[in-house]
Amino acid sequence: MASALSFFTCLVLTVCIVASVDAAISCGTVTSNLVPCAGYLMKGGPVPASCCAGVSKLNSMAKTTPDRQQACKCLKTAAKSVNPSLASSLPGKCGVSIPYPISMSTNCNTVK
């Protein structure tokens, strides 16, 4: 579990380096809010309350179109290293509505 979490964190931090800096939300912010979700995203099971708190906080931070596009890019990249079905279902399991699906086919540049 620790190595999976390290891999997940490194992957998302790598995206931070390459990602656009137009948005106020960084991939580091995305990562720090979603770290409590790593176990669920890898293996499933119950979603920890701390995970849903991070999902809610991240959603409330993404107020502008550039913020939402950047968060989408970070989530899309991070989803490569987790169970894609679990990643796409996470917002709904936490009672959070986001304006795009967490999917490899999502075009983050069109997120409003």
C-alpha cells in the first residue's frame, strides 16, 4: 500500500511539473486532497470520510474554468495508475457533482 501511494503521489507530482500554470490549482493540491483516497482507488471497499472531505474541498476550490481544466488534467493523469472504474465513481460516492467524467477519454480542454 505504501509503495502504491508513493507511486500515485510521484505520478501526480510529475504532472505538476509538466502541467500548465494558468490555473490556481496545482497537481500538488489535487494530490494532497486525494491522498486519503489512495486505498479506495487501488482496491475499492468503503470510501473513507477523509477521502470525501478531500474530494469536496477540491471541488470547492475549482471555481474557475482554468481551475477545473487543470484539476481535470491532474485527475485524468492520476487515473492511469488506479482502477479507472473506482476513480470515475468517486465523486458520486462522495456526493459531489463535477462537470466532467473522470475518464481517459475526457477532453479537459473543453471543461467549462
